[in-house]
Amino acid sequence: AALWGAKLGPGDACTAALAQSLRCLRVRGGIATIRQLDRPGLLRFVDERGRVAHALLTGTGNELATLNVAGTEVTVPWTELARVWRGDFATLWRAPAGYGEGDVAGNTAWVAERLAAVDGQGPPTAGREALRTRIAAFQLAHGLTPDGVAGPLTVMQLARASGDAEPRVTR
């Protein structure tokens, strides 16, 4: 949250983030997912005894991950993390005003503006289906499921592709 300029108090972190115009995304994936998202986030670890710990991922490399553990930065080989990390990753993202999860309506102008900036084709032609087609083309080009819906991953990739100032992992 601090990387976003936000302070989350006690209680549920996602509820506190929402009050500051941020949303939580929890995914289960692998290194490819983390590289695709290209943003800091929490990794959840479980050891052989079932004990759970978390660390903030701040950097990625081909062989190494940079983590912040209780304020201390450490660099660890991905192969070593694989012993305790099962792909659980959580991060924050900023939704455009009027965003409704998975909905093109309510954030149509933002999506259309970003698509025009990214693909250079100008504003989408009128109609919901034309916008869905452009969204699907963007998704396909960026390794996302081309469903034509501007869900969280699509919004994050549109923001990234159009140069929004958001926290990123170091490489």
C-alpha cells in the first residue's frame, strides 16, 4: 500500500484499500503471471509444517526474486522459493472511476480512451460489440483470455500499456 501512497490501518486490508480507491487482486499462478502483472505484491508461503508467512515481492529476474521480509530486502532463487510458494499472489490496483467488475458499461470511456492510445486506431466505433472486439484484440495481444470484458487483469494491462504511473517490480 505504501508504494501506492496509501496507508492501510487495522482490519481487512482490501476494505481499507477500497476506501482509498484501490482494489485487491488475488491470483494463483506462477512466475509468468507475476511477470505479466509487473507489480509488487504479497507472496504467501507455506512450509512443510503448514506454517504460513508472507513477503512483499519487489523485484524479479530470470533466476532470482527480490523480497521485502519485515523491512529487510533479500534476494532468493526462484527454485528455492518453489519449495514454499504455491503460486498465491496478491496485489493492489487502481480501477477507473465508475468501474464495475467485469463490466464494460460504466467505464466505457476510460477503456475506449486507453485502447485508442495503445493501439493507435482511434476511438472504437459506436456500439458495445465494437468495444468488446477491441478489448478482445488487446487481451489476445497481451497474453490474456480474449473474452472482450474489461476485468481487473485487462484494466491493469491497459493502465500499464498506456504508461500510468503505478508501482512496478524492479528487474
